[in-house]
Amino acid sequence: MIGNRLKRARGACGLSLRELEAAIQGQVSAQAIGKYERDEMMPSSTILLALCKALQVSPEYLLSEREIALTGVDFRKAPHAGAKEERAVEASVLDQVERYLELEELLPGVEQPWNAPAGEAFDVSRIEDAEQAADALRHLWKLGIDPIPLMAELLEDKGVKVIALDLPENVSGSKAFVQRPEREEVPVIVVNQSHNGERQRFTLAHELAHLVLRFSGLNDAEQEKAADRFAGAFLMAKDMVLGLLGTHRTSIAIGELAELKKIFKVSIASLVVRCAQLGVLPKAAYGRLWAQIKDLGWNSQASAEPNLLPPEVPQRMERLCLRAVAEGAISEARAAELLNISVRELDRRLMGQGA
């Protein structure tokens, strides 16, 4: 039956039942569509094709019997982001992850299992404990103290599915788990594809914190602060920061921070906060520097600071798709459908002409 998938696809498009009725030129009523979603009726082949066209999904998608569900969704957003927006994002995430999982099933042996880190280092009862947790994860993953070149690539290599979606500006990202019958659950991190690279990398590290930290005795606001502390420590390892900046400074020039952001690939505001966390700057000097950052507008979501980074584009799924086509596991038409692009665009990418 197509009920759950139809409702999910409609949610991904942000359409009400009546809006979907209009999108298919009233071939059936909103009431009938509601019955399809409750599995009380099945659409005819003509109506099924019309629904697929309106919802931009294939008939195979609606008719698939693969069972997956999204749990543990945790949006990091501004307070005015609505429930409708969240439902649309959840539906889009399930759609993309399902395509991803189908692709991995076509290429046995390529699935990267997620192993949640164990140990007391990841038990966080104070905000400051997140610092040690970040160090512990860097050690566990053998990252040393060097800056992380590509956060999305690192996470996908560790079994986390990274999905970039066109989200509302006030939604930074989310973490969730995809549940499958008799299979291990799959962690997912969603980022806003319209945000710059600095914001995306911090969002990825923040949501990673929610995957690995085990909070105890912290309220929601404190958990968010701990996740931010983890993100800063994970992206900017303490020893590396102190080695480049020194342990005690009376002031730091904006130009020096602009050069350091090229190394750490974080925002200048994040660097300033990190300096305060590590005691590199005394409280008064931090206050003066933060006032400069604020006057320049570099602490806002629309920061136009120097050396802005391009968005990080998750690429593992595309690589797997191109491999599946090259090995004859799927047709070009199916590969284009999985990547949600045209066959012509797929041909360009197969020829190495890029997205």
C-alpha cells in the first residue's frame, strides 16, 4: 500500500490535501487523496502517475515496500520555525536517505556502519565536559590536532548520512536516526545547503555532539551550550589553537583572525569564542574584540566576513551512484532518479564535468 509514502511525499512538497488536489487538476478530490494516505483506497494507474508528477517522485517510490522511519529528530532552529516546515524537512530527509540506502544495497560491501563511541569521556554532566569529549573523539578517530579538511566527508566515512537540503534560513540543521526492520539504525545529519561553509561545518560538529554525547543533569539550553562547546573543540583542537596563538594574549588583531580562519575553516566569531574558552584572552580583551565583531555584523547569520567558505557538498552518494552506473548495477535513468537530476546532467557528471 502507498499510504505512508504518499503522505511523506506530500509533506516533502509542503502541500495540503487540497493543494495536491489542485496540483493534479482535480482529477480526484482531497478526500480521495486522504483515503489513499490511510490505505482505504488505491489510486488507478492514471491517478498514480498524476500524483507522482505533482510530487516529483517515481511510481516505484510510492509502490516500494521498503519500511523505514525517522526517529529522534532534533532541529537546531530559530524559535519561529514552524511545525509545517519541520514535517516537510522530515519527509525530504526520509526520501533522500531511502535513495541512499537503496544505492548501498546495490553495491554490497560499501555501507559504512556507525559505531557510537563508548567510554566515560562521552558522559557530560557539565558544559565544560564537552571539551574532553571532543578530544576523546579526535583520539578515537585518529585525527590528531590538525584542522578537519572536510567535515561532511569525515562523517560519511564514519557511517553518518549527511543530507544537504534547501531549508528555511532560520533552520541550521538537524540530527535523526533512520530505523529499518531487523537492521542497525542509521544516523543522519541534515544541513542547510544555502548556508556558507563556516555555518555548515559548525552545524555538522554541533549535531555530531548530539550523536555522541550522553547528557546527564543538563537542561535543554545547557545541552545546546555543551554541543556548541564540543563543536568548537572538535573543529579547533586546543593544542593547535594555543600553538598558533599563544597561551596568553592581551589583544588579537582582526586580520590575524581572518588568516587563522583559513586554517581552521570556521567563522571569525567562532575563533573569538574559542580564544575565550581556552583563556587565551582575558575577559576585558574578549569583550572589546567581540564588540568589534558585533559592530562589523560578523556574529550574525548573514555575516559578510573575509574569506567566506563555499558550502560543503556531501559527495559520497554521488560517487556511489557513478560507480553503480559504471559497474552496470543500475541504468543511467535509475541513477538520475536516485540523484534527483536529469539524465543529461548525469551524463555530464559521468564525463567528469562536475555538478
